[in-house]
Amino acid sequence: MSVFIFIVVLIIVLSLHEFGHFILAKIFGVRVDEFGIGYPPRIWGKKIKNTIYSINWLPFGAFVKILGEDRDNENDADSFSNQKAWKRLLVLFGGIIVNLLCGMLLLGVGYAIGLPVLVNEDEVNQVENVSLSILGVSGDSPAELSGLKAGDIVLSMKSGGDEMQDLTAEKFSEFIKNHAGQEVILSVKTTDGIIEKKVVPRENPPEGQGALGVSIGQVGFVQYGFFKSIWLGIKNGFQVFINTFVIAFYLIKGLLGFGPSIGELVGPIGITALGGQTVKLGLGYLLQFLAGISINLAAVNMIPIPALDGGRILFILIEKIKGKPVKAKTENMVHATGFALLIALSVYIAVKDIIRLF
């Protein structure tokens, strides 16, 4: 049920990206051949005026088919490729803008009803329900092998005759360091209840990881009034937007072997699995997660990758600089190559997601 709820909400969030393209195309009189929820094959469709509105079998997002987006029908008055450059840019930016605004709105609503935030020692008494939470788990680490997951709350820990409660991040790290190579029993509050996890911290962990392979922090819930919530949603949403570019840079750099790996790419399968767990953690966590997805989608589509919005935006900018468009055959070949590479990457990520899950 948690996974089902998340898929429904995720489809809505992802569909907003395509709705941004759709609504601006309609405003500028560009013909939209189809607006689809999910990806084909089609379950149901209805044509209203010149547009087919459809529901499709593959439930990961949505799509919009705009006349002339592949540089065909260039002489038709209602073709995308026959519009002025500024109109084409706005249609392409439509999805990005809607995703960014959606993410900011979700954060704003979250701050109004209560969002989980990291707190330091000085803020502990100012925030409600502070607990020591696992923020992330490294692959193939003792933490992952024991079944610990992001969002789990550590209540207490013991090893031999030593036991510790009322944990802070510093006390946790010190305890793990002092018991490297020994079995440590963690009492953890998970989405399935309070359970015990047995782990053996590594004496010589890999570079960039701790003995247990987790990142931890004290998390509490904050709640603000309407106007401050809106402001924080805009401010922090924009910060997430900027940070996505920084993370993407270092992630790609690591994948190409020019630096340390800072994480792994996750596809629809992995996101759905994480989302199902997030639903169980509560509405605040779900809103944060969905806001992150929406804002990340906006940022990724800004990157000039062929076949994505950023790649198409780049070709329009080149057209304005040169004074004439790049040949349609060349542009379509670049986008087709980029699309093929994205499909290959998606398959690779999906396989890794499945291996991680099973």
C-alpha cells in the first residue's frame, strides 16, 4: 500500500513537468498531439480538439507530443519549429519552471505542517521530537549487511558490558570507534517497529567511509507560520536546485574516474522502493522526498544533455548566436544518440536497483 500511494503521488509530481511544456505550448498556439500519463502502450485515450489525452501502462511519469519538436512540419503555423526562438525557449523551460515551483510549494507546505531537519547541540532544546537518525547507508558496509536503512532511529547501543542511551551523533561515533572489530547491538526504531540489529564495525574501513558505513545526525521537527513557511520553501528549494548541479558535477566526475565516488545513481525502481519506505516514515518525510525529486528533475533538465530539455535549449541558443539553426538532420542525430545513451544508462541503473533490492 505504501508503494502504491507513493507511485500515485510520484506520477502526479512527474506529470507536472510535462504539463509545464503542455500549457505553454497551448498558450502560444502550438499544436499538442498527445498528453499522456504514464508511457505506452496505451490503456485509454480521448481526443479533444487536436489533442489526445491518454493513460498508459508504464507508470513512471508522463509525456507530451508537440508538433514539430523534431524539426518536422516546419512550415505549419502551429508547429513548434515554426515559432520564434523566445517562444520555443519558454515552452522548453515550462517543465523546468513548474518542477521548481512544485518543489518549493511542497517544501512550504512541509514547513507549515512540520518537517524533519538536522539540528546541532545548541538547537536540541528548541526543536520537537529530536532523535538520532540514520541519514544514509554505504553499499556493502556492515550497516547495509545488517539491514539498517536511511530513516531508522537509533535508540540505544551495547557491546559486551558497555551500554549507551540518550545518544548524540558524537556519542554514537565514539562508541563505534571504541568497539571496532567487536559485535555491537543497536536498538533501532524502523517502519516495522523497534528491533535489534547486530553489526561489527570495521577496524580499517574504505576511504571516505566510517567503521559502520552510515551517516548519522540528530533530526527534529520544525513548524512555522504561513508566510515564513512559504519563504523557507522558496529559499531552501532554490538551494536544493543549486546543490543538484554541484552534486551532479562530482557524481559524473566520479563515474568517469576523475575523482572519488560520492554516491550511486538511482532509477525509477530504486526511487519507488525508497518512496515506499518514506511513506511509512510520515507526511513530512514524504513531502521532503517528493520536493527533492521535483527540484532535481528541474535541475537535471537544465543540463545540456542531448534529448533532454537542456540539450534542445542549447541548440536554440546556438541558433541565435549563429543567426541560423543547426541542420535538422544533425540536431536529430545528436538527440537520437543522446536518447540511446540515456536508455542504455536507464537499463544499467534498473539492473543495479534490482540487484540492490533482491
